[in-house]
Amino acid sequence: MSLSTLSIKRPVFTIVINLLIILFGILGYSYLGVREFPSIDPAQINVRTNYTGANAEIIESQITEPLEKAINSIDGIRNITSSSNQGSSSITVEFKLEKDLEEAANDVRDKVSQAVRSLPQDIDAPPVVAKADADSDAIISMTVQSPNRNALELSDYAENVIAERLQTIPGVSSVQIWGQKRYAMRIWMDPQKMNAYQVTVADVRRALNQQNVELPSGKITGTNTELMVKTIGNLASEKEFNDIIIVSDANKIVRLSDIATVILQAENLETKFTESGNPMVAVAIIPQPGTNYLEIAEEFYAAVAHLKKDLPKDITLDIALDNTVFIKKSVIEVAETLLISILLVVLIIFLFFRDWAIAFRPLIDIPVSLIATFFIMYLCGFSINVLTLLAIVLATGLVVDDGIVVTENIFKKVEEGMSPMEAAIKGSNEIFFAVISISITLAAVFLPIIFLEGFVGRLFREFGV
């Protein structure tokens, strides 16, 4: 008994199987991420090293070049880009497409740990190796500004209030704050006064390290009492820093206020983020890999609506960037194209058969076949994007094409006088092999796309499958 005969003679069994196929397709669809294009970015690893006070030439010769030489020996590197700036070195290593991200990160960490011994001993901290994720670009950003608050106050509010609420949105990997200004105690030293008191920068640094530190002090134990001792060593105000003793001997005591001016300012004064002269910062949403961008956007706008209820009167929030709008429009446009193609198929079939029942019959094929595709996409780790939806639009024609061939042959048997049941069995069995052959032939056309190499192959692989 052929598949078509079994399906016709056992309609309940056939309906149950089709419903299960649709159910698995709907389940797969609910777990699929939505993005503009397939994820084709190669593994990228960033190595960042901070060396406060060093100029770009020193950073290049003593940090960037030794690290690059060590990293160059790793297998599978496509290219290496680096930048040496005032006080910092950044190296980005891009690997070939077939290189696994975790394996690449481990290889870079091993080489960097071997090269640390050749770096200056007084660097701020060991080089930081971080994975540059394929989805590390911001999809939504929002500006925070106020006419009455400075950049430091806005940064503090954005970091401790806004970012913490947005971080809880499902699917959000991290929240970046652009233009952020952190509080720092800045010491502006006067060279003439330092020369007069015979004080060097090294003396100032040594005094800061010795007197601005909080160490564990143990406990005091008595007969019936045990007390923990806390020594407050971290300095927090301008006055406390001004009172730091730089040099102390029998003849003189030199405090920091004698040779420098201490001001509580921003950690970074080289950059500025303003609009119409008013300071502002921006909060950017970074998604997790494979998440649904549209769901993140929906939750984001709901969170912003709650934020605005508790927002101080002098702070305003404005959406500066929303890439999900274009993605949503692209998906809707492809969905509209799919709907139009289905309506055209129904109309054309009706024009040929003059029977609405036969014209609507392909509407059974389309949901069963195409909805089930989402389950296969879920198993393969694909996403809903412009190319996969385009493939579904093309597949609609292939699915309907086979349905029309079978329907036409059965309709011809009915016109010859056979009963609908007999015509269905005989008509479908006659062209069963032909329909399967057509489907396999059409699939073979798209098969080579799956095995294309490089960026083009990775881009169209989901389309081909």
C-alpha cells in the first residue's frame, strides 16, 4: 500500500499526523530568533591592555607588538588589527569562519599568558581577553539628558537606575552606557611647587599607595567580648586627599595641598557627549546570540514606559536608535508577499478548474509543509530572517506545484466517471513517482548552495536548507 493510498483510506490517521507536524512547527517557531540576516560573523577575540601614563609609541613597542607576535602563531587566524592609544592597547583577532569561538578564545588566552612576562611589570593589570560576539552590536539605544544635571550625575543615574532595570529584560546580554563619565579624584600637580619642595611624581604616587588603602585589621577578643576592627583607609573627599603627607622629616612636612590642586571630576575629560550644548549619555541594549529581537524591543518599550513614571522631572528619555523597526518591516513585507502569493495561487487554480473547492485545496498543503519547516530550522539552529522567509516564499510555489499536478489528475479521473475515493487513489498512485521525482529534482537544485564556502556560503546556507 502506497503512502497516498494509506492517507486516503485512513483519514483520521492522516489528520492526526498532519496536526502533529503543524504542532512541532509551531513549537519550533516559538523558539526561533528573529533578525535581519543570518549570523555569519566569524569568531573575533579582543585583547585589551591598560598602561596608564604611557604614550602611544611606548604602548606600540612594549605591549602591542609583543602580544601580536605571540598571537600570530595561532592556527586559523584571518587577520589581526590593533590600535595603540594613550594609556591603552587594543588588539582584535578575527578567525576563519570554521573556527569555533570558544576554541579561538582559549588559544588566544594561552598565547597572551605566555607573552605577559615580556610586558612591562608596572602595567595596570594583565591583558584582558574577551570574546567579541557575533551579536555584540546594539539594537536599541536611548539618550538620557537633563538641562540641570551634569554628565557625572546623568551617568550615575543611567548606570544605577536605568541600566539595572533594562538588564532584567529576557534576551538582553548587556547594557552599555555611551558617553559615560565616572567620578574620579583628579590631582593637578604644579611643577614649580614640586621643584621648590623637591618632590617628584614618584613620591606622590608612593604616598597615595601607602595612605589611600584599606586593609583588614583583625579583631579584639576579651573574656566575654569579641569585636571586629575596621580601619577606614580609603579616602573619599578632596580635603582627605589634600591632607596626604608626601614628605615628612625633621625639617618639613609637605602635604599634597602644598604642591597640587585636588578636584573631584570625571575620570575622562577627553571626550564629550552633548546635544544642543546640554550634556547627555546614551543607554544601548546588546542582545544575546540567537534571541528574538522583536520580543526584546517589545519588552524594552514596556520597561521604558514604567521608567518614565518614576523619572525625575528634569530628565528626559528619547529613542536614538532602533534597528528592530527595519527588521520588523522586512519580516512583515516578506509575510505580505507570502500571503499575496497564496491568494494568487488560489485565484489561478480557480480560473483553470472553475471550482472553489479545488481552488482552496492547496491551502491545506501550504500550512502543513511550510509551518513544519520552522521545526527543521529550530533543529538546525537557524533564525527567522529575510533570506529564510524568502526561501519559504519560493517553496510555496514548489509545494503548490505538486499539489496542482495531483489535483488535476484526480479531477480528470472524476470527469471519466470514477467515484471521488477511487479517483483519488488511482489518480495519486499514477503520478506518485513523478511527483516525488520532481520534488527531489527541485531539492537537488538548491543542494549545492548548502555546501558553498566562505561568507557567501554561510549567508545562503539557511536559504538552501
